[in-house]
Amino acid sequence: MNDAMRALTVNIHLLLVVSVAVAFFVSGVLDNLLNYRNHYAVAFCSNGRIIDRKRFRASSMSAGHGNNFNEIVAYLEEEFNRSSSEADKKDPDEENLHPIPQQRTFQTSVKTHTNVIDLLDEIDTAPSNILSVVLFFANYCKMCQQAIIPFKQVANDMAERVRFIRYETSALSPKEFKSMGIDKLPFLQIYRNGICVASFSATQKISKTSRKMVLRPRLLEHIDTCERRSLADWSTFRNCYDKEIEANKAARAKIREAMDGKYNADYNDDEERLYRSIRTLTSESELLHLIHGDKDSIDDDHGEEGPNSCIVVIMFHSHFDPSCRRAQHKFRKIASERQYQYEKGMERTPCTMARIETSLLPDQTLRSFGIQRYPHIHIYRISTHCSEIDGNRKSIECVASFSIPRSFLFAKMLHESLDTVVQRTPEEWTEFYNQHRNEIEVQKLAVKEIIRNRVQR
């Protein structure tokens, strides 16, 4: 009986110790959640000023009640995103691959394009009777990342007789995808003499939720079939698939016309109009042309004449960041709403909104712009105030620079920033420039330094 009592006493004491430890742990976690602070630097337009958010808690950015709850949601969302990104790095499928040595991989003759006009030129100007293989991929697609190794392996083996091209599809809308016969990524097409002679997926569906990579065997099979065809066989093939060939050719011609018109084509489809409400920048050159417009200093071949609207908004995003994927749709909706308001006369100031994937930019460019977290927003405005760099002439200046890594704050912060920029009076702009002259000059110097580095390269 005494032994039983002693055992019960020990168990009670142990339970009390565990309870106290759990209480302290929960108390510490809640304290961290409710007092969680932003450690990212963000300049936010509010009441005619840019405010440095280093000095403010995240709750000051939220409107209304429930700020503590929003902080908890934001903290959990950030922790989830961090754990997801770490899990992605340990992809078991990638561990099962046996790539060729790293040095050989980068010595392939594969050309990579992000501008669709460059891709179309590659297809249309290819040597006669030479096959051109195009791999359509996206930076954010995990299966596309797995497709790179077998694609380069085939390119290493056949580079002497076949041309290999990769195209990053950010600038293509879903409708343009379908018009070219592409239904999923990664996707392959083979061209000969300017016509599509093969179109197939690089993956095979094995269940409702999984696919396996079949790029190498399918690609080798189609290349072999094309190379074995005689002139008579090619004539028969053309007659058999003339409808599909002409549809692909017409789709490419329409895409070229839309791109040459700088996205000003008339789209009747709501989804297409939403997609085209923003510009997709595909190079550092296009970015600099949009915010600087000096054609003599920037090696751009697209004939841009610089910024043509009073407000320019640029979103720097990363395809590997989940918050950026959600922000892109919100960014398009805001652009579409503002464009509609301007067309209906509800908004007096025209606004150009564009996005760029940061993997297209050198690290030095991102550091010069002060970009550390994504998505990051820059707002530019055409100004004629006296500047130490530009003198008293028209120039485009960065008047807001801030990150919005919390997706539930994206629309609110961007709307408030744009409203503040648009609604400032001339007197408020004068006060603004007097207060933030140094920050604006630093941004101008950063752009000029980037341009100088490009000329030297």
C-alpha cells in the first residue's frame, strides 16, 4: 500500500512539472506571436510621406481591429512558407536522378529565351531542313526543373544536327498557350522549315495526382521519326496534318502581332484582358527602358520610347515564393480595376503596371534597388522638379519602394500607396521632394550605375 502511495505521489509531481513546463512554453510562443516584429525595410506612401517601417510594428500597417490576430496569421503563414521552401529543396524525385557531371551540363548549345519574339525569330530563321526542338518551361514548375537535365543530355548528343531551344513562358497568357497547342508544362515542340512537325508533353500521367518524366524517350523517338522521313513522306505528313500546322502558324503570327503592338491588341475575353492588364518584363533591358527611357544608353531592340504614362508601378517577384504567386493575381486585378476607372473617366491619372521575375536580374541590380524581400513594389512618377542629377527637366522618379510579403496586406497597401501618389497636390509634392530628396537621388544614381555596368559589359 505504501509503495502504491509513493508511486502515485511521484506521478502527481511529474504531472505538475510537465504542466508548468507546457504553460511556460505556450506563454513564450504566444508572447512571440503577439509581439512579432517586421525586420524588413519598407518605404510606404502615407499622407504625403514615405515612412520607414523599420521603426514600426507590423500591427501599425493593419486597419481596424484584430491586429493581434492578423499578426498570428502572418507569423504562421511565414513559418509555413519557410518549411515548404525547405521541403522543396529535399525533393526525393530529384535525388533519384543521376545527372551528368556539372561541367558538361553547362557546355550544351541550348539557347534560352524569355522574350517570345526572340523565340519566334529562332523558329522562322532556322536553316532549311534542320530540326529545331523547343522546350516550353516555367521557373516555378518542379517538373520543368527535372526536365532540364534530360533535355541537355539529348542536346549534348545531337547538337551537331539538331537545334535545341528553351523558352520561359512567363510572357504567354493561358489563351496563347492553348492556341499553340500547349496544354501543360513542361512541353516540347519540334519545328522544321518554319512549321510545327511534332507537339507532345514531356511528362506522362500515372495517377490523378502524379506524373513521371518521359522527356528523353519521347524526344528521341520523335527526332528519329523526323530524320527518317523522306521528301515524299514529308509531303504526305503535311497533307495529313495541314489543319494543325496552319493553326499553329496562325497562333504564332497573332502572338507576334500582339507583341509588336506592345500588348495594345483588343481582347474580348475577360481572362485574357485580365492577363494583359499588366506588362510582363522579360529582361533587365526592358525594365530600364520602362523606368529610364534613354534609348542611347540601353541596349534594347524593341523600340520603346520610354515611359508613356504619369504613374509606373513595377512588382519584383520570385516564382519560388508562394506569397508572390498569390500576389500576382491581386496585382492583375488592381491593374484591371485602375485601367477600367481611367477609361470611364473615374480616374484622371493613367497608370502602367508591370511585373518582372527577379531571376532575370543580376544580384547587383537587386541590391542597387534595395530589394531584399518579395513581392517588392516600386512606384515611379514623371516629374519636372529641379534635380541635382537631371537638372530642371522632365524625368521619372521613384516615389515609393516597399515589400509586401504578407499576402493578406498586398491589395490594401498597394491601393493606399497608389491613392496617395495620385491624390497629392502640387504643394504636397513640393514638400515630399524636400523631405525625401536624398532617397530619390539614391534611386536615380542606382539606375544610372546599372546602365553604366551594362554598357561596360
